[in-house]
Amino acid sequence: MTPFTYARAASPDDALRLISHPHAKFLGGGTNLVDLMRETLERPDTLVDVTGLSSTIEDLPGGGILIGAAARNTAVAEHRAVRERFPVVARAIVAGASAQIRNMATVGGNLLQRTRCTYFYDDEGSRCNKRNPGQGCDAVDGFNRNHAILGASPACVATHPSDLCVALAALGALVHLRGAGGERTVALTDLHRLPEDHPEIETVLAPGELITAVELPALPFGRRSTYRKVRDRASYAFALVSVAAALELEDGHVKDVRLALGGVAHKPWRAWQAEAALVGKPATAENFLAAADAELSQARPLKDNGFKIELTRRTIAAVLADITEQHA
Ligand SMILES: Cc1cc2nc3c(=O)[nH]c(=O)nc-3n(C[C@H](O)[C@H](O)[C@H](O)COP(=O)(O)OP(=O)(O)OC[C@H]3O[C@@H](n4cnc5c(N)ncnc54)[C@H](O)[C@@H]3O)c2cc1C
């Protein structure tokens, strides 16, 4: 591990002052960053601990919730208002990692955790454009069973690993940021980038920009939401495919729907086309599958991961059927 200095930020302004060092990084629970430092895939010379900043979980007027970026994943998953108004968030968090890791991991850190592509981690034996820009990608023609089927590029086929982010994408969450240029808010669906020619640039964050909070905007039918994660082991494994959904029905028809996918792209994938295909239609298994097909018509499987298309299709339909049953 490369030697580094450690400083604990007492306020957002303090964090921005400390991060202005060129090779400094923010430190949340450290459950991803410290692993990457041990592997020397990340080599910050200064760590700015932001776990002392806001970790509150507050009600917003109208039914939304504002979650401080330093809130621990467990605290969010166990919070009563989150569980009642946005069960998809609680379920997505609990589907990830282990209890000990969730106790340490923060919301800010969860959003910025890095891919689990094995070629990214293998810095002695494999080429990776994310790790070494311009080097090439050994996953494209390698063992790519876990890789992306949507939005990938010849430069990178890695997937985003977060479960929480998939739920946040479905709910239209907003990410509050603070940087040298002031404060701004971006939609979670715009925070992460598709790889295109620059997979090393993973988000739209400016250097040293701090995530201060995540906002769940009011969504009355968020109460009827859920998350399903399909993986090789029942626990302690990243998603092959995951689906976050919220569904509002009226007289057996889809009045509104929110749908996002995990394990299939370089970013949490909001299924806009499936949503558009469903609104106004009867809530039937046939229409759920047709909506999934509308989204997946843009899928481009690799050598080993064609199965993900059918798996995603069936998981979307199963999740929507589950929520429909809850309405009955
Ligand atoms: C064995 C194992 C299994 C796991 N399984 C899953 C899983 O199934 N599903 C899943 O979703 N996750 C899983 N994880 C990942 C885990 O959820 C992440 O490691 C965790 O959420 C990261 O949060 P952290 O606070 O520890 O972030 P850190 O490791 O501290 O930081 C991660 C990144 O975020 C940046 N950062 C942190 N806070 C801020 C901030 N406020 N503003 C700007 N940048 C910030 C850091 O600089 C760093 O780049 C697993 C992890 C492990 C070790």
C-alpha cells in the first residue's frame, strides 16, 4: 500500500479544503477504497475521512426523504420511513454485501464503489482501459459471463456493482453535491457514465466534488416497490441481474411504473423504454414481458452472457407480477 496521510473533515467546507490536494480522496467506510488501496489500484496520498459529516435521515415536506451521505447503509435500510415509503431501497441494501460491511459502508461511498470486473483487479496479468486508459480490454473477448449487455463499448464491458444505486435510479433519486464551484444537484441516473471511449471516467463528478446527500423525492406509489437480485449464491455475491420496480395500478391498468436494472451495464440502468411501453396497459404477464422486450431490444450480449437477456426479461416480469399481487 502506498503511504498516505489521514485527516478527518469537521464540515463540508473543511472536506473541500482538505481534498484540494491533487492525489487526495474522500474516505467513507473504506470497504471499497481500502481494498483498492491494498491492491494498489488506488494510490491516494491523502485520505479525507467524511464519515463525521451529515448522516441524518430527514423527512421532506410532501413525503420525500433526505439522506446524509455519511449515513451507514444499515441505518438507511432500517429506517422506518424508508422501509414504509420506499421498501425497494431497504431491500436493495439488504441484498448487498454482509451485515458487517453494511454497518460500515456509507451512502456516498456506495454510489462511488468501483466495478468488480476481474480484469480490472488483475493488474499483473490483464489489460484494462479503466485501470490503464488506452491499454485495451481483455474482458471483451475473455470470460465475460458477468459483464454488460446494455450500453457497453469496445473499450469496456464492466458493470456497476451497487444494489442501492439500482433502487435509487428507479425512484428518480437526486444526488446533492458540493465542490469548489458551489452546490449542485444531479439525477442519480445522470451521475454515472457509460464507458464509451473513456471507461476510466466513471461519473460526472468534478475532481474533489463531495456528495453531501441523496434525496428520495416524494413518490406515493413508492410504497409498492421492491427489489429482486439474481446471483450465483444466495448471499454475499454481486448481481448477475437485478430489478428495482415501483408500480401504480388503476382498474387493473398500469397508471405509472418505475423500473431500473442492475448487473447489466456500466451504470444503474433506468428502463425508460420498458416504462413507456407499460403505461396505460393492462397489468398482465404478457404486457410485462413485452415491456421487458422493448427495453432489451437494445441489448448486445457478449460470448458468455447471452443468458442475461432472458434472465433479465423473466426477472422484470416476475417483479412486476409480485407488486401486482400486492395490489390485489
Ligand atoms: C466482500 C464485499 C461484498 C460486497 N457485496 C456488495 C453487494 O452485493 N452489493 C453492493 O451494492 N455492494 C457490495 N459491496 C460493496 C459495498 O457496498 C461498498 O464497498 C460500500 O458501499 C462502499 O461504501 P464505503 O462508505 O465503504 O465507501 P469507501 O470505500 O470509503 O469509498 C468508496 C468511494 O467513494 C468515495 N467517497 C466516499 N464518500 C464520498 C462522498 N461523501 N463524496 C464523494 N466521494 C465519496 C471514495 O473516495 C471512494 O472513491 C461489497 C463489498 C465487499 C467488500
